[in-house]
Amino acid sequence: MKTPVYLNALRAFEASARHQSFSAAAGELNVTPAAVGQLVRTLEDWVGTLLFVRGSSGKARLALTDAGERALPDIRAGLASLAHGLERMKEAAARGVLTVTVSPAFAAKWLLPRIDRFQAVCPDTDVRLDTSLKPVDFAAQQIDIGVRYGAGFWPGLVADKLMDEQVYPVCSPQLLTDRGCFERPCDLARETLIHDLSMDAQTGFPSWDEWLSRAGMIDVNTARGMKINNSAAVLQAAIEGHGIAMARSVMAHDDVAAGRLVRLFPEVDFASPLAYYVVYRAESAKLPRLVTFRDWLCAEALAN
């Protein structure tokens, strides 16, 4: 028996045993039920014994013979090992590419301004950036590593804390000059408040109401104002003088340091219960390019 036929026959046997049906196995393998049946018969001829007890009706479920029962665990483990080995081959072939998933705002305000420093450390690694707010399937989409904001739990992924975060109001230097100054939080009542709608889905993220309450203000109307569904655009609106934004410290760090934004009321300390995490699959944890990028992210976070 030629090796490709042998492997296809083993796949047909394993799928038929799992589904207890040639038809269901055929659907999984994208072939006809007759083709699955022929592959299994070829395997039976080769090993010299029956592997299934066929029912009298074509609709009856397949039952394994004793020989099939004994062989199935090893064959299943062998096929799984082959699949794992093929994945390792693919990873080796793409060893110069690192696929990173982050939110669009995190990419714009934190990662991209720093990525040249990673390229200087690893000039042979090409970074492929996947920017999305939606959950992604790391295995199916061949994602190596990501940065996510939340409470620290994403099913199927390892999550290492990268950075904590504070929230605080910011405005442009020009707006501050035009208003003279903001002496007390109640002065914000007459200003346009900029709201970050992208955080609405994040349970526990502090709102304008919560920050004002922490600052001792409970009678400020926060229902009105500018509403934007991107954290980077929220900061840009504040930079352009459209109002006072509730900033996330990680996102606003560079703009505040460069003087494009001014932090208001720094005496009001409000830590977000959410944080940034580096996320990746456990089976990829020792990939050299992933380890290098993860360590670089941690070093950059400490430098902030």
C-alpha cells in the first residue's frame, strides 16, 4: 500500500469510528460515503482483519470489532502527533513572521510608536499586525501573540499581565489657556465631555459618572457630550480642542508626555479594575520569536 493511501485509510477509519458512520465521516473528510467505505475496506484487507461490524441496514451505526477497539487509541494518538508535527513545520517555515493581534487604538497610540525599537532588536522578524476589537481564534487565524484589555481571562489562552491603568480627564493646552484654568472638578460641568463608547462592552470600566463621584461631584449631567467608539479618536478629539476626554493612561501617555494633552486634577487617583495582558496559546509559549516579543513588550511597559 502506498503511504498516502495508507494515511487516508487511517483517517477514514478514525473518523468513521468517532462518528460511528461512514456518511458522517465522509462529511468531515469532504469525500463520498462510498469512498470512505472503500478506504476502510482497503485498510482491513491490508491488516487482514475486519475493523467494523456492519449492520444489516445502511442507516445502522457502525460498531468496532475487538481489533478496531484495540487499535483506535494508538491510531488516534498517531494522527494527532502528525497534525502537531505539520503545525510545527508551518511555524518553522514562517519563523521570520510574527503575527500580533491588538485593538486599533492600542496599535495607534502605544504599539506603533514603539515598534521600531523591536525591529532594531529583531531585524529578521517581520511583524504582521492584526487590529481588531473582536475575539479572534489564535489557532485558526495563525495568531502568535496579542495584547488584550480586560479582567485577565480569555478561554484557551495564557494571559500575562502587562500594564495596569488609570483613568483621568485630559484636554488640549489651548482649551486650558482659553478657560483660564480648571480649579475644581465642578468646573467640568460647563464643558463638553467626550465619551469613549468602545469601552461600553467592558464590564467594570470607569465612566465619567464614576470619576466625578470619586472627585466628590454627584450633580454633573454627563448624559450629553461627544460620543466616539475608538479610544484613539477620543484622544484626538481632545487634542483638537473639542472637549474634555476621559483618558486611559496607557493610551494617553505619549500625548501627555509630548504636551499635546494636559492631565486635569492629578490629585484624583482612579485606577481602572481592568488591565492590559499579553495573550498567547500555551503550546506556543516557547516559540523563540514569541518569547522575544513578549519580553520586549514587558520591557517597554516598565519603561513607561
